[in-house]
Amino acid sequence: MEPDETGRPVRDLRLLPAAVAAWIAAVLAVRLDAPAALMLGFVLTTVALGCMAFVGYRRKHCRILQVILVATGAAAMICLPTAARIDQQGSEPMEAAIASEGHITAKLLATGDASRASAPDLDGSPRWILEATLLEGTFGGERFTASIPLVVLGGDDWSAVKDGDMVRAAGKVTATDPGERARALMIGSTAPDRLEHETETGPMEQVRERFLTLAGSTGAPDDGLMAGMVIGARSVVAEDLVVRMQSTGLTHLTAVSGANCSYVLAFVFLSCRAFRLPRWAAALGGIVSLVAFVLLVRPEPSVLRAAVMGSIGVLAVLTGRGRLSMTLLFLSIAALLAVDPWLSGEYAFILSVAATSGLVLAGPLLVQRLETLLPRWIAQLLAVPLAAQLFCTPILILIQPAIPTYSLLANIAAAPVVPFITIAGMLAVMLVSLLPLAALPFAVAAGWGASWVAGVAGFFASAPLAVIPWPSGAGGAALSALSSLAVLAVAVWWQPLRAVVRSAAAKARSAVRGIRIRALKWVAAGFALGCAGLWAAAGAVHETAEWTIAGCDVGQGDGFVVRTGEHSAMVFDAGPDPALIDRCLDALQVETVDLLVITHLHQDHYGGIEGVFSDRPVRRLLYSTSEAALPDEVIEATTDAGLVPEPIVAGDTGALGSTTWTALWPFPDVTDASENDASAVVLVTTGGTDGRSPVDVLFTGDIEEEAADEMLVAHRDLTLSGVDILKVAHHGARNGGHRLIEATSPSVALISAGRHNDYGHPHPATLDALDAAGVYAARTDQRGSFFLFADDGTLRIRSL
């Protein structure tokens, strides 16, 4: 973007069609098989060649044909190599293993460090995620070679696996969603066996290891943040600090971002120029340092984007082309997607492009507007994080539906030390292998700088209303985008809006002069009373809206509530986190729990039990399990409440006001069942008073397909009568089967699953079965907490 003769910025958008076409082509190509992607590439190439031939034949300037030529050419550049890469990833034995969800023995090359999964295992133990490439495998007695990207999900044994390690392990493989970089998810069933003789530690990895050791010895209270900011070592950043950074909009600083690449490039370039090296030598030094930095950090989406843009920027300076920000951005998008089309669906890359677009498009404009109110340096300091935040927030809402209240202030407070941390840290990296003692002062300085950033995050995260809840999904993103557009509109049309406001204020003052003060008092009193009446009416409507059943967003777990009275309910499962179920019960105004049913003793169903008992009495607790003893959390919660837990078996019944319940499973004589198949299946009938139709709800815990079939055989009347609402078994996992859906013919299905969970819940096959049966699915991972109420025989759903 360059100023024209009038001083206004000029935006060069000529490459916008190419960037958009490349992105669309990448999104499509990675979701197709190799022949389809190849065919799409040939069609696009044909169109591009046709446009080229027509333009050459007519020898006339035709803007539309030129745009089509550039766009289709860029799209073809994406599709053709993507088809080749997809074809290389193919392997018949592996495809058969994925289709049957079979177990394989695999030789894997780790392509990243193992990172802690957001959701623990069912027993509460941590799980780890590893990106890897399958090189060799065995399935069904057949050995095969391949080059297939996988995501491995395993226990604590996988935590020590690092980038470049060669390991052998066994596990179950399942398909990933279309468009995912990984071809399959492998759930490790054995610990990884590191193949020492085949694992080579490269020079960059040795430098990383030395620097990590140095970073841990600085004594700075940075909770591992400095290593994350300097070399992208996210695994060493403390988990509680990551949460604080998320709450303050500083997540981009927990690892290397695009800004770090710019700092490295600028520092080396300016240092070379300070030693009077020619411009070409300084530019070459900057590019070499940038390449080394990317190799050291490991190329992630934001780093790749910044590195490519930085290299093109240096070339622009060398050729005297000046600042071509938008052109460079569009060119970098097309180039990066050609190299790695799977970037098109990764949030890190999307956020990187959005932030850069905000800085280029809105940054200068915001500076101009803020300069009318503030000194220029303050205006620039505010404009950079504000522009990035306005463009990134709608995307961040899709990841985490909340607005960090103090994000702008936190970024302003942290921004001045980020370049210092980057440069001091990189100097320490350069010296750690050659002169370790000389590297220590730079590492200490960078560590204390990172401590300042951690302190900023802690300060603002502990402030009141640090995070504002926001609607989730596309609706929340759209609302956020409209809010960002409103801010930009005010910035663009500040002068006209100010004139309108002043004119309206002047007219209002003139009108008020002719009104008696006494009349104003009466008007004000009437307005206040009217507002109070509306508020009271709204409260009354809310109070009298008698919900029937509620689904609590407890993350990756179950937590459902059935209304039994004005402020009482029965609760099915408590989720993994006491705070989440407690917050939901408070929002539902549940003051007494008549009955708590723990369907089975997996941590994601009982872990939040303390939240159910928090400041409210629990009259009775029923549970089902195949284990010999109750978990400590259940024992402590019931002991403190003076309550004796009771096992539940088929045939148990009860009534709570107009609500009745009957246990259908497990049978007393069922033995050797897995914990999932020991889940209590309970049929609840609620309502039926005041002329209302009763509502049947079937709670199924995590029961799996075979046990569910056995239960249905024993209760054939359930198939004949059906239910109104079905709690889908096992969070919508594939092993829950489809028979419950087909047999009970529900109108509404309830699915409780954590947003972006690592299990792939709910499984696409389960959602397809619901769609085929015409059943509406209410999901906590999409809606958050919600409640249903019966209205003239119709079930209605509202978010809580």
C-alpha cells in the first residue's frame, strides 16, 4: 500500500482473485481423492490456456479474461500437485485398516513434539497428541510401506516423543474428517518403542535442546514462556499460563508468531547496513537468517507466512518497488498454499492472514483517526493490536466463544518487550553452542522480558470480567464481525458521525429549553417505571418458562438435568469439572437435587460431582459400575453430605412429583461387562400435568452397541412406544451404534461433547444416522448449555 499524490493510501488488489481462487482450490482439492483433484486441475488448466489463447489471438486488453486467466492458473497450480501428493499417500492395506477401524503395527516418524491433549482420558489421566508420518505398517498379517500423515493419541508414555524420533507402536486407526492434514487418527494401544539406531538428531534439534536447557536455568519466573516465544517450544509453557494468555488475548505470544520473523529479518538487515554492507548483502543476510530461524523454530503456518512475506519484501526493497503490502500478502497466500494446501483449513494460518490484512487495510486508517485525539506514537501503539483484533476476533469466536475484555490493554502492555525478547533470545540461541557462558546473559534478559509478559497476562486475567461469554458457532462469529465492522465504520466516517451527533445534541438542547423542569421529572419518572415494568415482565416470563430438560455444557462429558419442581431437579452425570456443572445448575436455578444418577464411573461422568453438591442438598445418589470400588471424589462428596450411594439395576423405579423414572439396564446378572456397557439406562417420563402431554426421555450413558441391542431385546415395548428425546450414547461415538436411534424413533437427540474434542465426537456416522431418521440433534459442542420445554405438544430448544 503506497500513498498517491493526495497522500491517501493506494491498495493494489490485482492479485486478490488469484489468492481467493488458490484458497478455494486448496479447500476443495484436499477434500477430494487423487483422480478427482487431478481432473479438477486439468479443467482449470484448460480454462486458463483457453483464456490465454483467446487474449493472444485477439491481441486486445480484456480485464475480465485476464482476471479469469490469473485465477484459474493459480487454482490449477494448487490442484495438480495436491493430486500427486494425495496419490502418494495412498495404500490399500492402510485404507482397509481405516475402513474397518482395525489395529495396525506401525513404524512412525514424529513430525512434531508430543503435546498434551485438551481432554484427559476417561480415567482422568492425561493424554498426548503427536503428529507423525507412517512409514511402514502391518495389518491383517500384510506388511506395507507408505508415507501417510497420522495423528497419534496416546497416554503418558507418548509425552517424551519429539520431532524427528523414529518409533514403533501398535494402535487402532480411524478416519479423520475430510480436509484434515492427517489421513487417519491412530489411538495408541502400546507404548512407543524409540528406534535409537534409526533416530538421527539434526544440528538444529541439538541447538534447540541446548537452548531449552539454558532457558530452564535462567531463574526467571516466566513459566517457560521465553522458550515458547523464541523457538516455539509450546510444550514447556505452563498450562495455567496458557489459560491466562487465552483469557487476555495474548495466545499468539505463547509461541513464535509472524511478528518474530519480522523482528529477526529487520534486526539482521539493519545490523548489516550499520556495518556499511551493500543493500544486496544485507538483504541476503536477512534471508539467510530468516531461513535458519524457520528451520530452528520448525515451519508452522504463521511462521511460514511471515517468512515468505519477509523474503518477498526484501526482494521488493532491492528492486526499488517500495511497499507492496497487499500484493505481497496475496502472493504469499498463493505460494504457501501451493506448497502446503492443507494450510487452507488451519486456524493458525487463517488468523495469520486475517491479522496481516487488518494491519494493512485498517492499521493506517486507525492511526489517522486516533491521531486526531492522541499523540502519534500512542495512536500507532493502539492501532496495531486494535486492527489485528478487529479482523481476528470473528475467527477466534469459532475456536473459543468468549471475548477477552482487556485484550487491547494487555497487548499494548506486552508489545514493547516482544522485540527485545526475540532478539535477545536469538542471540542466546546463536551463542549457546559456541560460547555457552556468553549466551547466559542474553537468555536471562529474554527470560525476564518474558516474565513481564506472563505478569501482564496474570494481572489482566485476574481482573473482574476478564472474559465476556459470547454466542458460539457461526452466529457468534457473524455478530462479532458486525461489531468489528461497526468499529471500522465509526473510524471511517468519524467526521460525518460527529457532525450528526453534534447537530442532534444541539436540536435536543433547543427542544429541552421549552419544557418545564416539572414535566421533565414526570417524563423521567414514567420512563423509569416503564423500564422497571418491562424488566419485571421479562423476569416473570423467564421465571414461568417451565423448562423440561436441560443439557449442560460440561466440556467432554455428560451433564443433564430434568426438572422435578420449581427449584428442584434430577441430574444425570456431573461432567469432568465441578465448576461447569455447578454454574449450569445455578443458571437453571436448581436449589435442590432430588436424585443424582451417575450412569457409570468414568471421570467425564463423575469428576464434577462436587459441583452438584455445592451449596445445594442432594437427596439421593444412584450409580452403576463394573468396578469393585467407588472413586474418591464420589466417596468424599457423599460422605460430607451424609449420603449413602446406592447401586441402580434394571427394574428400579421412582417418582418425583409428576416425574417418574425406570431403570432398564444393567441387569443384576450381567457380569464381566466393560464400564461403558455397565452404564445405567434410565427411562424418564416428565410432565403430564395442567393438560400438558408427558415427555419420555431415555438416558443411555456410554452404553455400546452390543449391550444396547441386548437391552432392546429385553424391552421390546420400548421399540413399540418409542421416546420423545434420546440421549445419544457415548457422546455420539461410532461404537454406540444406530439401533437405539432406529428403535426408539425420537424427535430430538441430545449429544454432550466437548468443543473441538480429541475423540472425534460425535462421529459423522452417528450424525448421518440421525439425519437419515429425521431426528434433530441438540449438541453442547455447538449450542453450549441449552434447555428444552414442551409447548402444546411441541418440543422447543433454547440456549441457556
